[in-house]
Amino acid sequence: MFDILQYKSIANVAKENNATIVAVTKTKPVEDILMAYNNDIRDFGENKVQELCAKYECMPKDIRWHMIGHLQSNKIKYIAHFVHLIHGIDSYSLLEAVNKEAAKCNRTIRVLLQVHIAREEKKFGFHSAELLSLLDSQKYRDLQHIEICGLMGMATNTSDIEMVKEEFASLHQLYIYIQKKYFDSNKSFCILSMGMSGDYTIALSSGSNMLRIGSILFGHR
Ligand SMILES: *Cc1c(COP(=O)(O)O)cnc(C)c1O
């Protein structure tokens, strides 16, 4: 089920903040996606390559598909020809691998660099020092078939609002710093993807402009 009223209320808040909503449909059937699609949603997110490909095949072709989960290099080839934005780039080698597959498809793939901001070790992402040294090295500039469009992060899954605020604020600060220092002349570095069902209001007040929302739109998984 797709909750249209819930969507409209989030969409209003998102709009006030100039934020895009990515509807996260992992584990949900195509009927749910179509219901959202029929309410003019075009951005959808999945976290598994196989599921993403299966849904891409049978869904309308004007959908913008976001790969939001952890991506393995050997699976990039399956999504390279259609993916709209990859949110979870967490190593230079993955960036190189995406570049290589994008070149084969003769296209540029847009990506976000994932930053590890949560206290939980199981989450993925660059540590900020590691990310800054990669950007300092300038070697990413040789990759002609990728476009680095911003940062993505996930806060700790906790009821401690102050902790979540702190984590989002640190990611926002890093985003602004990187934008100024490395992408000043490049207007395409403009996406800060943070905020999910449980923390999207905090994310918006911390400067997010892209939300990845699943369970409050489609029900619990
Ligand atoms: C599942 C998922 C979401 C959406 O989570 P909800 O809590 O259901 O809104 C957002 N981002 C990523 C990376 C996810 O895997």
C-alpha cells in the first residue's frame, strides 16, 4: 500500500525546503510503485541490484532509479545503463569501477559519496579525513564518466534526537566545505542525501535536500 496522505504531508515539508523525496520501495511489490507513480512520483530508490533491475524492467521508463544500498563492483554492470543516481559510493576503487562501466555504456553516471556519520560500525561510508584526502589527491578528476553530485549519509538509529542532529549537522558542514573547496566552479555538486522515515524532519532542518523515505509511505517491511 502507498499512503498518499502521508506522502502529501511529507511532500509539503520537503517542498518548503527545496528537497527531493526518493520513494524507497525495497521489498515492496510493483503494485505499490505504480500507485506512487500514478500520484506523480518519479524518483524511486532500491538497495539491491537484482531487485532494482527486476523493477526497472517492468516499470514505466521515465522513472528515475536511485541505487541507495551498498554496491558491489561486480554488479555495477547490471544497472550502469539506466541508473539515475548511485548514493552509496564508499571507496575510490568503487568510483573507478562505476566509471569503467559507465564508459562501456557511453554515458556519465551521477554518484554521491557516502560518509560514515553514525556511531554504528555496521554502516558504510568514507570517514571524513579519508574522503578529504581522496579529494585532495585530485585523481577522481581523471574519471570522465562519473559526475560527483554530492554526499549521502545515514544517522545512528536512535531515539536520541540530539545525537542525530549532531551527525546530520556534521555531514552538512562537510558538504558545504567540500562544495566550496573542490567543486566551486562545478554547479553539479548540489545534493545532500540524508533523512529517512524516522529522522527526515531533523535532516531537513539540518540542510538536507534529498530524503530517502520508505516505511512511512509503504508500510513496515
Ligand atoms: C531502506 C533505506 C531507506 C529508507 O528507510 P525507511 O526508514 O524505511 O524510510 C533509506 N536509505 C537507505 C540507504 C535504505 O536502505
